[in-house]
Amino acid sequence: MVKDSVTTNSAEHKTDASHTGQTQSHSTATHETAQHSGGEGSDVFSHLFSELGDHNGLIIGPYKVSELPMIFYHDQFYFYPNEKAMEQAGTFSFHHGHPVLTSTLNQKEPQKPSFDLSITNFVFFQWLAMFLIMAVLLFVSRKFKKNPLKAPSGLQNVVDAFYCFVRDGVVKPNIPSARAVKRLSPYFFTLFFFILVMNMLGLIPGGHTATSTVGVTGALAITAFLVINITAMRESGVGAWFKHLLGGAPIYLAPIMIPIEILSMFIKPFALTIRLFANMVAGHVVLLSLLGLLFYFQMFIIAPAIVGFSVFIYVIELLVVFLQAFIFTMLTAIFTGLAIGEHGHEGHAH
């Protein structure tokens, strides 16, 4: 009871100190506004760009809608229903927006948990994209099973058009094996649709783009890496796949060619990761920069011009969300076709 009381008093003291610090910070910012200091502009852009990152909570626009669970592994699993519960437990604390061990707060670089498995804002929007896709596909499949001979209409027609576009426009022209086309078309359709929905959720006011983080694009690229190489092994044989590591060169060049070919295998998914991540972040950075100029220069007379140009950039973003989903899917199909075609004649015939 004494420990709980001390902890409660300490927490209240920290809360009062934090509130005082926030009040002083707010007063300082107000004073700087009155003085039109240059530091205010820097604070504006820092705040705007910080919104591009991930958050420990469900954030819709400027509002924190709800808390999300925080899960860590550090010698054992730690589960907290929200940020407040984590702070009260005392094992972990926030330091510059990141959870660290409370016992290491006084160190120059506080220690982070071994694994942070928390459900963050981006994770929520990924789950939302998955839920929307599953709901649409279940509705369409049930509608088809109910009357398979009826011509598709409405949402079923839209999904069917997207599937035919991915199969006939992306997969078939790039993958030489008809068997691989039939087997992989659902994967490429799901990949395209998943990236597209995540991109579009970021264009909804208050939404967040999960593909603007390297973790998400990297996971998508890892699945692409597995699909490319496993498909090549199945279509051409494991022996032909290993022989491909020579790049067609004589065996005595193996010490040179094998490292180069292995490196090229990993460069492809890395390029997929950075391409999607960079393109999705770039649009948001441009929009935030344009809007930040209003507060930096405090010349609201140019607001109509900046807002008009921001709307123009937003319209371009509508094109980008489709284009980036298409490019990621297309490149994955091209890499798969190259992996099959490069050593397809050396494997077993079908």
C-alpha cells in the first residue's frame, strides 16, 4: 500500500510537472509568435512531419480516437492495454516518442525493448485494409455462387474487371508458364488490391498510408522474393535454379559470379521496398510542406494559391496510388518471369 501510494504521488507529481512544462512551452511559443521569430517555422514543420510517422494509438486527423494495446518482449512478454497502464507499471517509459526501459532513462542512449510488437496506428490501417478486402471478396464470391451463370454487375463487375486486368495485363505477358499464371494470378491480384486499398486509405482526410513505412513495404517485398524464387524452382527445377547462380559463366568463374548473382537476388526486393515507400512518402511531404508555408510565412493572403496547388497535388496523388500498386505488382511479375525464363530451358520440360 505504501509503495502504491508513493507511486501514485510520484505519478501525480510527474503529471503536474508535465502540465507545467506544457504551459511554459505554450507561453514560449506564443511569445515567439508575437515576435515572429524564425524558430517558430521550424517548430511548425517539425510538428507536421512528425505526423507522418507511426503512433501508439488510433489517430484520425488531429484526434486520438482510442488507445491501442502495447506489447513488448524483453526476457518475457509484457502486455499493456494502453500507454497509461504502461507508464503506471513502471517497467517501460516513453523517451522521445519511443518506449524504453525505465531503469535506463538516465543513460545517454536508453535501452529499447528487444521486440516491440505493439499495435500501432499503421497496423490498424493495415488491418482495416485487410477487413475491407475480405468483406468485398466474400460478398462477391457469395453473389457468384448464388447465380454463377448471371453476368457480373455492380461491385462484382468491378472486382472481376480488376482481376482480369491483373491476370491478362500483368501476369500473362510476363510469366511464360501457363501453369504458373493460373497458380499465381490470385496472389498478384491480392497484392495489387492490398497495396491499392492501403494507398487509398491514406488519401481519406484523417487517414494514414500504411505503405509509407519501410516495415510494410519490406514485408511485401519479402513475400515477392519468396514467390519469385520458389516459382523458379518449381518451374525449372532446383538444379537449374542453382546452376543459374553462375549466370551462364564457366564453372571456374563461380567465386566471382555466385556472390554477384546472390546479391542481385536481394537487390530486387530492396528496390521494391524503397520504391513504394519513397513514392508514398513523397506526396505527403509535398502536401505538408505546402500547407506549412502558410504558417511559416504567416502570409494568409496567398492561402488560395497554396490551397489550390495542394488540391492539384492531391489529384496527382489519386493517380499515384493506382500507379504504385500497378508498378509493384508488375515488377514482381517481371522478376518472376525472368527467374523462370533465365534458366527455364535448363530444367525439366512440361
